[in-house]
Amino acid sequence: MTLDAVIVADSGSDSMSSTNPLRLNLDGRTADIQVVQNYLAHGGAVQDPIEGDNRMSWASAPKLNGIYLFNYLTQKEFDVKLIDSYYAEKDRFKQLLECNPRAVIISTTFVPGKPNLIRLVADIRELAPDVFIIAGGPLVYMSYLMRARAGEADYDTESARGDFLFFEKDAEPDIDLCIISLRGEQTLSAILDRMRAGKSIDDIANCARRVGKEYTFTRRIDDIHGTEDFAIDWPALPDAIFQSGVVPMQASNGCPYHCAFCNFTKDRRLTWVKPLERIVAEMQAAQDRGARYVWFVDDNFRLGKGDLEAVCRRFIDQRLSLKWMTFVRASTLDRVDTDLLRQAGCIEVQLGLESADPLILKNMNKKASPELYRRVLKKLLGSGVNCSCYFIFGFPGETEQSAQRTRDFIKSFDCQPYEGSLCWSMFPFMLPPLSPVYEPASRKKYGLSGYLHKWQHATMNSDQARDQLLRTFMEMEGSGPIYRGENQEILRRLGPSGRKQFDATRHKLSKKALSGNLEKETILESFRPVLRSLTEAS
């Protein structure tokens, strides 16, 4: 048996949030609720198997980029297999290599930089030295854009050489072919078709190959015009896609906004809103396959189209039992009936708030205000919709005073008796290439210098930003950082007040752990009364 390809959707790298490493760990495991429950059951030790782990959590959802590619190539009648997370599924990957795949396809949607890609490719090469490796996706496309700007004297590409492809002769991943496109699936299909037929792929457009230590590039063509919004055939997908009980979906694609810190590559022709009836049909199909939760991975649910209440009513009319989460801009929710949102199955909203200082929001081009944020959070939490909020510390213009405003804003919701729960993730500002703030004009405007994690501007530097972030983390009492691996079914059994008590207890222990003074008995004594109902039931 010969496979056409094995698709690798993700290497398994964690988020770059600086609050992730600060979360509570028990015996080397992130203290998600099912891990805490296991720890209590075994008297202060985590023992496998952990009931409910890697199930019914947002983190357990397979990656949509892999599902999309698998679906697309399968419908083109290629024989392909999907690896959702390479390092977690390495044994299965080894088994698939026994089927002699013609290619291994790496999607770089979730590969954060060239060093991570080099490690992934090296690991694959160790298992299969001669397999043909194809890479495409955002990292490859952004690398090409960076290479195109290398001739601009005032644009800093030199600092980025270690993080992007196509710059160096020696430190490059051992990839056979790179697809340079925002929509590379058609090119990928053409490559696999020729490989199956034993034909040359040398003249296929929008590709790069490394010959010796030099890259050669094929002709560039516009492959976006005329591309279809390729539908996913959910009923035909493998059972493994639905195994965790959580699936990712898109209700829209693209983002019309231009936040100054964002380096996502955009093309208006790839911006679309999925018809409502198709969303409902996809949700029904996923529910029929056993899904209990849907994570809408839109940058802004349905691009903020002003029909969210109509969408909710349609979900209710369909009598879907699915619970769901999505990113939504606060402005979209300002006039929405959040009780209706909750009735339609929305149990959590992700909000990119970034700051609660008016000047910083203006500098970021967020087109929002702290007053808007406050109104929307009160409505959502009051309706029992959980809110996971994202904040950035250190953006140009940030001062001790502006950071304090953000800190005070979060604390104002920290211990409030809302039915919904607040959690957060905090990032120090990064200076990413291809973002508006990376441009020479912005650097000059803010006195901004540096690259990625190490920078300074007229009012703050990267070390001070991390200090502000840590201070905020330590001052929170009634809320805590995002734990995406939490089993939602177990979490919901706590009820609103029980969850708040659990979150507050866990965060208190995580802060104590940072001081190095956290003992096993303290953990047990703190969690036992909070989770007594769960431990008695088990």
C-alpha cells in the first residue's frame, strides 16, 4: 500500500502567552480540573490514566487546518492520512511511514518560527530520511514576503533571518518543496497528482526548492482569484476527528481590521461569511457524529456582521444541543441580547481587549474604548457567558500609569458575583515583522527599536513590560489565567459559584508556587473543600 501523503497539522507547540508558564502544575502536569481531581483521589500524586483528560476541552479539539487539507485532498481522491499533533502522535506517524507515503505535508499554521520548523523536520528526517517533505502555510508565505523586503534599506529583515525561511545558506529546514501561497491547496493537489503519475514538478508555479544551499523559485501567479470556499464534508470525516467531543469550525474567514500589532497576512478576496444555513448544517452533522462542543475559530465571529441575534435564534430553532465558544469583537456585542446568546449555546466568548487605556487602544488602532469593554463584559458575565480576555503589556505609549489602568480594569471584574467566569491571558508586547508597528514610520514615531521579544520605545522597554505583566498576575485574586485543557463537562458540574471558588483557589496556589513555598498538604487542604462534591461522586 502506498499513501499519497501524510498531513501534519501541528507540531504541538504551546501558546506564546507569558501567563501559560505561570499556571499551577501538579507533578509536571498543568492543573486542569481533571488533573486536580486525579491528584486529590491519589492523595497528592497524579497517576495515569486521568479520567476526562484530553476530552471535552477546547485544547482537545483537532486543528481545523489539518481537517481542511484532509477533506480537500480526500475529495480530490488522494489517499491521505492526518496527524493532528506530531509529537503527541509520533507512534502513529511511524506506523503510517510503513505505508510508504509519497510525501509528508507540513502545514505551518501553528509552527511559531523557523527554529520550531527545523526541529520538526529534523525529527521527521530521522524517521524517514528519504521522504519528500512539502511545507506551506503562513510561515512559508510570510517568509517570502520578508525576503521580498530585504532590499529596503530602512526595513529590518536582518534581525529576522533566524525566524524566517529563505535567508540563510546553512540554518534552513531540510524541506524538499515550499508552497508560497495564501491558498496553496490547489498547488498542493497539482504536486501530488504529478508525483502519483511519476511526472516532474519542477515547473509548478508558486514554489521554492532548495538546490544545494540556494533556494530557487518558480514563477509567481495569482492563485487566489476564483478559489472556492471549499466546504468540509463533516459526515465523511474519520471518527478520530470527533473523538474528543470538541470540533473546530469557521463561520467566516479573514479580518477587516488592522490592529497595529497584528502581522497576519490578509487578502480581501479571502474574506467571507459562511451562509447561516450551512453553519447550521455543519453543526448538526458534527452533533450527529458525537460532538458536544464547537470552537468557532473565526478572528471575529461572522466578521462582526450585525445579525448575531438572528444567528442565535436560528441555532435555538434547530434545537442544537452543542455548546460553543468563539472570538468576537466587543463592538459586535454592544447591542446584542447576551441572554439570547447564552440560550443559543454560547458558553464562552474570547475577547481581544489588549488594554484598558484609551491612548494605548488608539495607538493599537483597536477602534474601541474601555467604556465599551466594561459594558460588554458586564452583560456577558451577567448572562452567564464565560469570558476569556487577552491583554498586551508594553505597546508603544505604555507607561506605569496606563498599565495600572489595565490592571485596575481587570481587578474590577476579578471578584464580582457574576454568573459567568472571567479568565485571561497576558502577553508582553512583541515587535513582529510585517505588522504595522514594525514599519519604519511607526518605529520613528514611537522611538521604537529592537525585534520580537527584546525592544524599547520612548516610554517602556521589554523588561519593564514583563514586570508589569507579572505584577498584574500576582495582584489578581478572584480570577486566573486561561486553562484551555479543562474538561468542560467536569467544570460545569461545579456550577458558577463552585467554578469561581476553584479558579480563585488554583490561582492562589499558583502564586504561592512561584515563591517556592507550596507544599503537598497545602494543595490538598485547599482543593478538598472546593472539589468535595466531585470527589465524592467519583
